[in-house]
Amino acid sequence: MQSCVHAFKQCTRSLTLPSAASITKWSLRRWGLPAQLRRYASVSAAELLFGQPLHETHPHLLKAGERITALEYAQRRSKLATKLPKNAIAILAASEIKYRSGAVFYDFHQDSNFFYLTGFNEPEAVAVIGKSLDGDDHTFHLFVREKDAKAERWDGVRSGTRAALDVFNADETGDINQISSLLTPIVKEASKIYTDLISEPKNKSFFSRFLSDQSPKTEGLASVLKSSNVLPLKNVINEVRNLKSDGEIANMRKAGQASGRAYTEAMRQSWREEKDLAAYLDYRFRMRGCDCSAYIPVVAGGQNASIIHYTQNDHLLKDGQMVLVDAGGEYGGYITDITRTWPISGTFTPPQKDLYNAVLTTERQCISLCRANANLSLDELHDIAESALEDQLKQLGFDLSANCVTIEPGLYIPNTEAYPAHFRGMGIRIEDSVCVQEEHPLVLTTEAVKEVDDIQALRN
């Protein structure tokens, strides 16, 4: 188990997909609910349709054993349960579909904590993980949308309650439309309730909207969930997710490898517009096996690189300037975070090369310290980066009474007379995803070249 950082920044986004259907033994009806119990499947998963890809239905996308296994999902839930008091429960809700305009929706993106514990990638779902009275066992409830042929003709396949048992290994399930009658008894019998849903905006999830409903069907549940027995879940879940498993690191490495190679392929070519470079990277991430882009990219030519979160990506790229790109792919719910800066012409000018090497030297130093036996906090690494950049800038003749912004690490030089003329307007950032191991850092994004000679050699 290891901790991962993005250029000495802790990973917080860790999503997953189930790798295969997995059937386990009957579970005990612990809560006396009108919910379905897991039974042995009578047909092959390959003959069925689900609301997300599985190895049995999409072998061209998911090979057996790839991504995160059903066993690891179960281990995560068990680990969470061990941190709860006896007879306590944790409640999580799925994300909702978000709309751009009218009936036009954005790509669905599952709540990361819900996904981490369930592997279930559909909206309108609630998961409850309850620790037993004796503290030796736990129950996993997964309430989902039931199969509905008419709705599925319009909006796509739903997995349904049967799959919640047979594929996602819930001990008990039920139709999300019956959530009040299903959940109220569980909540009332729990010694403590851990959830972050009470403080959510009412439009964030189906469950938070449900709680804001003032109808009689929700009044009892809402009042119980607003009692003194409710505690925040986020700190408990962050502790569970802090260290990455071998399976998680493998997924992150695949995302980093695919994304890094896409970067190097992009550097080989000449680009005239930011939008074209952005579109090319998104395409290459997907063609190399990623599911999608991990976030809206920054493709910033010239002085646009001084805007940290520049995402317009609609200017021209001009020879003599550099382009800063912050982008990455997502694989199996795991992302990679890469930033590279390179000359649009393919060759650094002497001032560009000097400033670039100042940032690169600092990044190398910080990455070398991304190991457990260095015993450094993220704040201490940031201080080291800042000090290293100051030393580099002094060597280049900068007056450090005028501050530059430093992060990940980066240098952004304003186009003013306070700075040496040949550096003005430059923005350079170099960022890698790094896994903190005991004695050596594991750089997950090495395929994206960053040495000056390697970048310039790509156009030769």
C-alpha cells in the first residue's frame, strides 16, 4: 500500500469500475427490511445487459482481472466498517445527471467516494454500509433504479436490483423509489450515522433532494438524519482511501503511460491553434486506452501560460513562444495529472531554455524527495520547491523583491519592467504524477518527455 501524489500533491480522485460479476453466498437478513437478498445467478452475465461495462459484456474494453476486482471492493467496505462503532452505518449517494440545457446532459460522472466503495456507475442510487452489533461483520445495502423497459428505451440500460446482488455483491437491495420505507428502519436502529449528505446542496444528488422534500413520506427519515447521532463521513473515508493498493497504482500507471505517450506524440508535431492541440490530446488519450480526459485541459500559448487555470484554449500558437499544456487521461476512474511546456517551433531560445531548466531542476529535486523515508510533509516539499526556485532565479539575475507565483513547480513572469526583458511574459510549469514509496519515488508519467534535448530531438 502506498501513497500517491501529483508532483508532490496528494491524489484525491480515485474512482473505480468493477472488473467482473461475482456471486457470493446468501447473507443474513439483519435489519428486517422488505429488501431483496442475494441469490445465485441462473444465467451468465454475458447474456445480460447492465448500466455499465463489465468484462463479461465488454471484453474488448475490460480484460479479466483488469481494473479493480470485486474482492477489492469488498475489502474496501470491510475496511470502512472496521472504523465505525458497533451498529453504526455509513450512507453514501450516487451523483445525479447534470444538464447543460433542457434535455441536453453532460457526461455522467459518479461521486468518487460512492464509486470507490461500490463500483456502481449509475445515478439515483444509495449505499449503506452497516457494522453489526457484535462488531465482527458488516452489511452492504445498495438501493438502485429497478429495470424499466420503457425508460431504458429512452435513456439506456439500467443494471437493476438483481445486478445489485449478483454483480455488485450487495447483501440487500431494493428499488430506489422505495427509499423511505427501505432506509428509515436502518437509520432508526443505528447507533451512529456517518454521512456527508445532510450538508450537500439540495440539487447535488437524488438523496439530498429527497431529504429536502417536505412530504409525509420523508418527514421521519429527514428528522432522524438531522439528529445528534449524525457525524461527518469524509474524514473516515479519507483515512480509508489515503494509501493506494497495488491495483490502484496499476490503474494510475496505465493512465500515466497512455497520457505521457500522447504528450510526446503531440510534441512531435507543429500546432497553430490551441484548440487543435487540445482536441488532439483528448483523441490520443482515448486511442491509447483511456476512457476520457480527466479534466478540462489547459492549452496556453505565450502569455496565456501565466493564467493558472486558463481553459479558453482559443488563441493562436506562434513561433518564438512556448505552449503550456496541463492535461491527462482517465482510466478506470483513475486520473493522471501532467503538465509540460515546450517551444512551439520545437527549439528553445536561450532565455526559454534557462528558465525552463530552472523549473525542471526544481521539479527533479522535489520528485527525488517523494519517498516515505524522506519524512517530509507536502507543505515542507512546497517550501523546498519555493526555495529551489528562488536560488535558480537569483542565478538568472532576477530581483526577488518582486515575487513570482510558484506551484507544482512553475514560474510565471509578468510582462512588466520589474523583470528582465528576455524573460517577460513566459509561463512554465512541469508536473508529474508520483507514487510515494518507502525508498524511491515511482513516477507514473515518465513517457511524457521533459528534458530539453529530448523535446528538441522530437522534431529532428
